[in-house]
Amino acid sequence: MSRFAAAVFALLCLPVFAQAGTPRGKLVGLVRQDCGSCHGLTLKGGLGPALLPTALAGKSVEGLAAIILDGVPGTPMPPWRGELSPEDALWIAQKLKEGFPQ
């Protein structure tokens, strides 16, 4: 790859790498990797149900945040309270309802 091509690639990727270093960017990575391991990397479902806006339409943001924080007893859904703040869980829940960012 030429130096010019490498520089253009780096400039185009800079916003993605910069976002990944922010607190919200880290949450996006957590959802894509950790939640995606059960709910599918595209959040269309797997071991766990789909986390797409259509699948979550009848659920409140607060209810989803509670599931994220406390898990679902008797299922593989673990609690994330030790890893996430209530504010983070609300942000994730809201973004899931809107269509999670790439």
C-alpha cells in the first residue's frame, strides 16, 4: 500500500477509532461483542432473542435497562450491574430501541 493510500485510510478510519475510545464508543463495542455473542453479532437473535427495534417495540427503555442491569434469572442472560452504571444501561436500552449504532 502506498503512503498516500495508507494516509487516506487512516484519515477515513480516524472517526471510528476516536469513537471507540470514548465512553459511549466502549459501550457500542461491549454491546456488539459481549451482547452479540448471545444475541447475534447483528443483534438479530441467537441463543438470546433479537435486540432490534421491531422486537423491542412493546418494551420500555426502563424495563430493558433493568434487564441489562439485573439479568433474567433462570436464563443465560447475566446481570451487568457490576460492569455498567444505570445511566449506561439506559443509554444502551434507548439505542437498542432506536436501532443500535454500528
